[in-house]
Amino acid sequence: MITLRQDDPTSPAVADLLAAHVAFGRAGRPAENAHVLGADGLSTPTVTFWTAWEGTALAGFAALKELEPTHGEVKSMRTAPTFLRRGVARLLLDHIAATARTRGYRRISLETGSGSAFGPAIALYQAFGFVDGPVFGGYPPSPHNRFMTLLL
């Protein structure tokens, strides 16, 4: 059974998976278009960070950043390789959306890569109801990035 908990992105238990996430997010894109956050960026007061666990095994993590009182951003979702295709990402995304609704957000948005490596994530977001949306949150428009949004 997978359980979720609010957690600390600087925790040593998260370090390896977060480092792999950051490396993936920076690969194949110019630095100015790689907006992945590391532990410091995920530790700011506007970001809530959750981890998913099966017993003592880290299954994944995700974060929600408040952009405005009615708008949040999905940040830094990652599933551990041994937990792929087991519903961890969907569970984390469900939790993010539920939290956003509880906070009174009217929409949540996300920025992801546009290359084929991001295909599985984009498919998940589309299945969840996200659609392509406008650039938001100060990101520059770029062919290396895709912006999606979900009305709640």
C-alpha cells in the first residue's frame, strides 16, 4: 500500500531520486528553459512537498506551489523507477488536485518539457484533464517547454 506524507525535500531519503529528477529535467534543454527545482527551490514557503512510500521504500514525490490565492502549480513530480506504472504518479496528482481544491484554487498549471522523453508525463496530465494552456508564472515562452492547465 502506498502512503503519502508531507515531507522535507532536503531529506537524505529523497536526495537520490531528486538528483535524478533534476538531471532528467535539465537534459536536452537549454539551461534557460530547464525550470526544474532542486531541494532548495522546493523548500520555499510557497511550496508544499509530498513523498509517496511503500513501507520504507520511496515510491515518488511531488510538490504544489502557490502562484496566487486561486492558482497553483504542479512542481517536480517523479516516480521511482521500481514503482513505474503502479499508479504512484496518479495518486500524487490526485492528492495535489484535492489539496488545491481545499485551498480554493480555481486552476492548477504546470510546465514540462516538450521532447519525447516527457511523453509519459504529458499523457498522464492529459488523462487527468490537463490541456495546453498559456505561459504562466514568469516562464519564458519556448519550443522546449509545454504549459498545461486544469480548471478545478
